[in-house]
Amino acid sequence: MKIELVFIPAAEIGHLRSTVELAKKLLNEDDRLSITVLIIPRPSADDSDHVTPLFTPSQDRLRHVTISPADQPPDVPLDPQAYMDNQKPKVRDAVSKLLDSPPRLAGFVVDMFCTSMIEVADEFKVPTYMMYTSNAAFLGITLHLQLMFDEKKYDVSELDESVNELDFPCLTRPYPVKCLPYLFTSKQWLPFFFDQARNFRKMKGILVNTVAELEPHSLKIFSRGGYGGDDLPQAYPVGPLLHLQNDVVEGKQSEVLRWLDAQPARSVVFLCFGSMGGFNEEQTREIAVALERSGHRFLWSLRRGSPDILTEPPGDYADLEEVLPEGFSDRTSERGKVIGWAPQVAVLAKPAIGSFVTHCGWNSMLESLWFGVPMVTWPLYAEQKINAFEMVEELGLAVEIRRFFKGDLLGGEMETVAAEDIERAVRRVMEEGSDVRKRVEEMAEKCHVALEDGGSSQVALRKFVRDVVENVVV
């Protein structure tokens, strides 16, 4: 019996890449399976540049269809839930066309931000599974906070100052209220995430981009006998789902990689803050001072901060000499490079990289672990404060610049972090033979083994395929 899964990812590159990697792995597991990925473009954005390269003509059982975007008035703030709801008729039409072909529709696999599509799947009488592109800890915290709200125990956005810590079943230690992401303290964002969490509970299963050996405690809440185990969907830890293809273009990027090839092993500090991470001039100077004082070699992907990352991505500084300390470039020219956009995977793969100062995006953290590179955590927005807490305090796989960061790029500018704090963290993470470095190297090995035949992620992937086939209505 031939069966078809419909994937509906979020159009953001980090979500899309890991989702397509999952689709490819599923196709390798079962020849009966084919997958159609429905691309819902972001409003007023052309995503074709990063969508098309993910699909090749040779993948005959992996197709993608781009849905025409719903109208979004330019002067009206984007409501992500309403925008997704407006796409339902077009998704319904696209799926209807698929039913004209021989494979039997087996279900939808929707992104964590596309969960309202469960209603469309229900119309076709097929189950909905979710692709969760973040980690099990953040998933567990979201579900717990939603449950506390619905049971009228507390509203996380209205906690008084007497509450310093919260206990989450998915963590082994109390979580500081000061480290809660803006997403949970904002009256604007919290209802959206609670609506999503309620939809999470309706899923037939949740594919999580994590590794069983990385987050064993967080995953326990999805097992029978664990907290909420009978109420929560089956979780499949199938990560790390990484897009490791070479994304280097000729020119300056190739020059940077050649420079890294000439550096000693584990000698270079790599600083890169994702597609949305940027800094103002004051913070840029503090980073520069820290790097110069540390004495270490460095590769710094520097972007100019945006006043609103939801409407305008960061860009490059027109003239670095105007924002860097006077003489910085000359004094550090032999041991450091300041660049714009960086081919992150290609850089992390280089033996010269000794540490990674990161914004704590989950994909970036998984890439760093994959290559055995210890991290310095500098969370900037979204769930990144939770990611940082887990890596530093739960797992001991990273070094923090500081425990508390005031501000969030989604809610305005962050506080300026002093050069002394940055330098201290860089020196610590670059210590040869440190406990953090040893633990990261051990976890890198576990992540690789997890994807091998018989490894935990490969077993979870096979279980998911088996469950999908069993759930097909005969």
C-alpha cells in the first residue's frame, strides 16, 4: 500500500530546513511512503531563494507545492494565528488535488506554528502529527504553563515579585522567573502560545528535534507514568535534524574558511547570532574590547541591530571602522576577522573552532554539539533563555556570560553586556581540558550514534513510520 504524508512547515528557514531533513529521513525508512510539503509563504516575502535548493528533481517521492499567500494589509499588524487560519481554504484545495493520485493520505505533519491545520486534517479524516523544531524542555514548559493557566493556578504573565522560581516537571531544578522569555511574560504573545499548546495536546504524536540521550528527563513527561503521560501525545525524539550541506559561496566566505584552515586546532572563538541577531554600536564596542583583551583568535559574524526584528532583519554595518574601537582592526588583524553573514555549519566543522558564542537558537546549539564545540550562551529572543538555562545549568554543556539578561529583541532592545562579562566567559570556555569541553565531546558522540542504525533517534523514526502505517484507515 502506497501512503502519503502532507507536511506543513513554517516558512522560516530554521523550521523549513529541519522539516525537510525529517522528510528525507522518513523516505529512506519506508519505500511505501511519499511526502508533499506545502509551503505557506510569509506575507510580503519571497521565500523561493531558500525553499527551492532544499528540493532536488531526483527526489521523486518528495515534492513541494507553494501556496499563494493570503492577503495581508500592509498597514495592519500581522496576527500569525489569523494569517494561518486564512490559509486553510488553499491548503484544503491543495490536499484535495493530491487525493486524485494513487497514494492513500496517511496524515498531516504540521509545524509547531501551524497547528490550527489540525482542523483541515480532521476534514479529511486523517491524524495530525506535529514537527517540533525546538527542544523537549521548551515544549514541556509551554505545556505546563498552559495547564497552570487553564486550571486557574497561576498566570505566568502576572506573577508577583515574591515568586522567584518555578518548578517544571520537565526540568530537574527550579527555573528562575527572571529567566522567563518575553514570549511568556508578554500579554501580546502569551495567548498565542497557550492556544498552540492546547493544539499540541490534540496531536496524534509529536516529532521533536532532540536526542533521547540529550534530554532524557524532559522527555519523561511524555511517557506513561510520567507527568501528564496519559494525556500527552506520543513523543518521538528524532534529532538532531541538521542541514549540513555546504552553503558557502565563493569570495570572502571561502577566504574565511581558508584562514581557519591555517589556524591551530581549537584556537578560534566563533561569534555568530543567527539570522535575527544584531547589536547596536555600544554593544559592538563591548564585544570588541572583550575579544581583544581575551587574547584568543576569533571569527566574528557582526550584524547591525534592527529596531524591530519582526519587520526588518539585521543588516551589515556600512563602515566597521566607525563602530569598532579605534585601532582595533590593526591590533587584531593577525588573529581575528570581523565579517558579515557567516556560513555557520561550514565554520563549526573546522577543527580550528574552539568555542561558539551563540544566540542559543536550537538549530545552532544542535550544530555546535554535533561538531563537539562548547558554547557561550547569549540568548536574544524567542525561547532562547530556556535553551541557555538547559545547556548551562541542566546539562553542563555551555558557559554563560551571565545568568540573567534584561530585555528581549522581540520586546525592544536588551541591556548592554559589559566587556568584562564577555571576556570572562570566553576565557572559561576556551580552557583546554575543561569539564564543559569533555561533556560536549561526549554528547557529540552520542548525537552521532543516535542517528546510526539501532541508535535512539533512528529507532524513534522507525516507530513513527510504523505508527503512521497502523493509523491509516483501511
